[in-house]
Amino acid sequence: MFRDAQSSRVRASGRSLRRVNSVDGFLRSATTPLGLTIFVATLGFVMWTALSIIGGLVSDESAFRLREAWDTAAYFYLGIPVMALAVGIAVFIRPERSWRWPLWLVAGHQTGVLLVGLGMQSGLSLILLTLILAVLLTAFFFIPAFLGVMAARWMAEHAYCQQR
């Protein structure tokens, strides 16, 4: 009985509705083109930086030092699949101009490559390698972008056929 009175007071005060509205507002803003751009670029940057730090922590050397993320197995087993999934989801949510999501993800990723490279005191010697990696990664991430567009089209056509 006390529980019913308490839940009715919460409903009457609108607290539960405000929570739902704030989550709904966050999801709406996160799925805008700007929100998705920030998400995929940040994911690329964080993935490279985090895996570079993890690579330095698990190395056999006694002192910590930053390493390139691709020196860790986690980059290929975790980093690349997570980034590909993020591109596919972003394209599924916003299929128009789908070419931008792989580009933004790789832009964030390459920012991490340059900043971590500067942290390793390699200076700008990684510029050529960074540009080659950017082209290869962008070409690779166009595959999940294409699959995301195809899934979005299929879902839209399927939903249209069910309405008829």
C-alpha cells in the first residue's frame, strides 16, 4: 500500500516523465548529424589513444612508454571491429551522405595517431605513414558504411511494404 502511494506521488510530480524526457532528448540530439559526427570522431580518437596506453602498460619493458596501438593484438581484435560497428550504426541511423561517417571516424583516429606520436617524441616522422593509414582505413570503413546503407534501405522498404 505504501509503495502504491509513493509511486502515485512520483507520477503526480512528473519526476518519472522528466527522466524519460531527458533520455529522449539526449537520444534525439545524439542521433543528429552533429551528434553522430562527434561520436564517431571521438570514438576513433579514444580507440587509438586508449590502445596506445594499454600497449604501454602490458609491454615487457620495466618503464611505461606509449606504443602505437597497432602494436597490440587488441587493436585488431577489439579496435577495428568496434570502429567498424560504430560506422555501420551511424550509417544505419543517418544513411544520407553515408561517406562522411568513415571520414570522421578516421579523422578522429588520425588525430590520435598524431598526438600519441608526438607524445612518443617521434615528432612529425609519422606523417607519411599516418596518411597511408588514413587512406587504407577509410577504404576499409566504407564496407560497413555500405552495409549500413543497405540495411537501412531494406528496413525502410520492408516497413513500407508492411504498411500497404
